[in-house]
Amino acid sequence: MPVPEGSELASTVSEFLTAYLTGVGESDRYLAPGVRLAPVDGPRYERVEVEQVSADDAAVKGPVPKNGTVAGIQVQVRAVDAEASWPLAYSLRMSARDGRWEVASVDAGPESAGNTRARGAGVVVSAVPGMGRSSLAAGGAW
């Protein structure tokens, strides 16, 4: 289900991935308490353009729901560096807390459309109650 552009959820996802992949801003401020994210492998991207945000639940269309609400999100971005533009896809688990959305885990990503040079793989350790097991992003290792 598409997430409306400019919604609280779409804005949070966009700001988080931009900060995380470019190194501009604080990506940690978007993480739920207890969640840690490994740094991006290699040099950072210069720019990130969010192309589409989709959710597994219609509840994400309105205002931020009550604390503890969880939503699975699929995000397609175009990450730009000095050499090229890279299509990437991320799967995020978002949780609502205190009137805002937070990143509870990065379940997979980035997946590049047929290109092995894409950067950004990392490990997320989820310590959020009810979020399940720790997650491993593509390209990482246990």
C-alpha cells in the first residue's frame, strides 16, 4: 500500500535513509531506543532520492498511531555518488512512539537492481520489545 508523500512516516523514512547513506545529519535520532545500526560500507553517497515508500498496513496513512504500533515498510531509493546513480531497496520495520515514527529494524537491504557496487549494507540489532530477532542487512555476515 503506497504511503502518501509528505506524511509523517514518509518524511521519517526519507530523512533517516538520507542521513544514514550520505552521512549528513544524525541517523541515530531516527532509531528506536536500543537499536544500533552498522555504518555504511565504503564512501557515503552524495545524494539520496526516495522514489517510493510502501507499507503493509493502511494505518500508516493517517496521523502517527498509538505507541507500539508497528508497520513493515518497503522503500525504493536512488542513491547518487560521483560515479553513478544506484537504485536500492530497503525493508524497514517502523514503530510508533510518543507521536513519531522510529526505525525499529532494517530487515534487508540494500538490494541493488543488478549492480554489486552498491554500498550501505549493515547489521541492525533490534532491542525493541516485540520486534523479534535481530536483523541482518544484505551483504553482512553473522
